[in-house]
Amino acid sequence: MNRSLHNNIRTLYLLGFFNSFMVVNPVFVPLLQGYGLSMNQVLQTQALFALTIALFEVPSGYIADMWGRRRAIVIGSVFYAGGFLCLLGADSFAEFLIYEVVLGLGFSLISGADLALLYDTEVYLQKRGLPHGVGPGKSLSRLISIEAAASGIAGIAASILLLWSLEAVVAVQAFLGLMPLILAFTLVEVPRPANEVSHRNNARTILELLLFGKPVVLWTAFAIAVFGLLAVYMFWIYQKYWELQGIPIGWNGYIWAAFALTVSVAARYASALEQRLGTARILCLIGALPLLGLLGMALGAGWIGVIFGFAVQLSRGLSMSLFYEGLNRRVPGDFRATVNSLVSLGVRAVFIVTGPVLGYALDSIGVDTMLLLLVAIFTPLIAVVLIPLVIRISREDVPRDSQVVPAK
């Protein structure tokens, strides 16, 4: 059992790699535009994806907490593989919508459960003095770094596959979609005491934790939501932006790879940078970088504008690593997957409404104007979440990787 649990760590790293090794992402906008979809329709497909996750994110996280993280990951991997098989035969707006629903079901079941299982595995092995990885917090940072690196490698692979065709990219993606399912079956559930509390009491406990428990938990969740929403917006703006800057589509994968590797490196060294600069300074850096990147992209031209996008990605890597590590360190193990899912739900819920609006704005007012509008919107939002977070972190002292908040 202990050896199998230790293998969980490596398997979850591989699972994260293949879940993020999506060669279709760097060319998804040109792919859909090739079938006659406008940017508004492209963002409508993503709004439906977000709606699917919003409807199933929290129930799936709760299922993972109550019935097992492994079970949720296995079922989610089935839908994940099925989604890309749907993409293989899609050639209309309606069929792309079906693809997003099936894929969204897969992501909602895996999201949160993988982080919780990784964290639980590290804690279980560490508490019993058994061989383990690098510790709960660092494992989350490493997983985020691996996922970003996988996205980067997928970008290079996409550019190579484009030497054949866009259809070749989709075909390879359908094959790669089967890998997480194979890996999911090798996972082992971490032994946990059975939770005999009623579902109503569980819901009350989770709400009390978020709203009336440690203030840092709530403000960290807000910060993840704000920076996550900006990241989702930029995810869909980049490819259109590169097109308008005159960047050939063959370069999309390479730029995507460089952006993803920037996130990977930033996530990998986020903890060390925080120790060197201090929490307040690193949070100020995380807040300033995306605003600088948006301004540079809006005012720059050609490759200069593309280069400013690296500032957004650098902030993304730092924020994901530090915020998720801080959140999971303060959340009881019994509800870790649910809380992770609730945080993701916040991002998806907002995108459901604003995603199509973003697509319409990109078609009507243009990318540069939209980037400046995002600066105006996110400057106060970033300040509102980071200033209280800095204040509340300064008032507490939570040891890293050495203390896990016990379940009630």
C-alpha cells in the first residue's frame, strides 16, 4: 500500500502532464474560424464549457471528497477522452458545442480531485515518516510547473503537426486524450476516516470555513478567481492578437510553448522568490506584471507586443503556485477537493456571462481597445483582493508543509 501511495505522486504528475498536453489549444481559434465561426461564436463555445463546469464543478468536488478522489478522476478521464473523440468528427458550431460539454464534464470531475489526492498522499506519507516527495506545498507547485511545461511542449508539437494540417493536430489530440484514463486506473486512494456527517452539515462546515474561518482562505480564493479570470480572457485573446500582429500561424505553437514554459519556470521557483522578496513584495509583483503586459500588448506592435505577453504569463505562474499552495495548506483534508472546485467555479461562473461579451467586443471594438479596457477593469480588482490579502497574511503564521489544518 505504501509503495502504491508513493507511486501516486509520480502518476499524478504524469496525469497533470497529459491533461495539459493539448496540442489543439495553440491553434483552436484558427481551427474554429476555419469552419466559419466568428470570435463571438468561439467564445460562446467556451462559455458553454464554463457553464458545464459551473454546474458540475462543486458536485464533482464534493463527490471526490465523499466517495473518493480516485473514483472521480477515473470517471472524469472517461469524459476527457470522449470529448476529444467528439472533436475528431466535429465540423459545425453545434458539434463544437457538444465537444465542449463532454470535455467540461471531464475537467469538472478531475479538477480539484487531482490536487486533493496529491496533497493528501504527501501528508499521509509525511506523517508516517515514509518515503515521500518534496512535501505537500512544493508538490502542488511542481504539479503546476509540470502542467505548464506540458502545455509548452504541446505548443511545439502543434507547430510541427501544422506542417501537415490542422486535421493532423486534432487526430493526435484524440489519441493523447486516452492517456489520462490509462494513468487514472493506476492511482490509489489515500486512507481517510469515513465522513459520517450529514450532507447539510458538510455544506455548513464548508461555508463557515470560507466565510467565517481563516480570513486568508476567503481572500486567497478571491485572488485566485480574479487572476484566473484574467488568465482565461488572455487565453482566448492571444491567438487573435497574434493574427492581427501579422504573426504567421506556424509560429503560434512556438509562442505558446514559450509562454507556457514561462509559467512553468515561474511556478517552479515561486516559493524561493517569495522567501527572497517577502510576501508583500511578491504579491505586488504578481499584481503589477499582468497590467504591464496588457498595456505593452495594447500599445506595442508586432513582436514587441507579443513579448509583453510574457509579463502576464510570469504573473500567472507565480500566482497559481503561491495562491493554491496557500489555500490548500489552510483547508481541512475532508473538504479540500470541494474548496478547490468552489474556487474554480467562481472563475467559470463569471466567464459564462462575460465570455460571449468578450467575443463580441473583440469583433466590434478590436483587440487593442479591449486590452486597454481590461487594464481599466482589472487594476481596481487586483488592488481590492491583494491589499486585504497582504494585511491578513501579515497577521498569521502558518508553517509551510509542516502543519495541516485538522478536520473538525
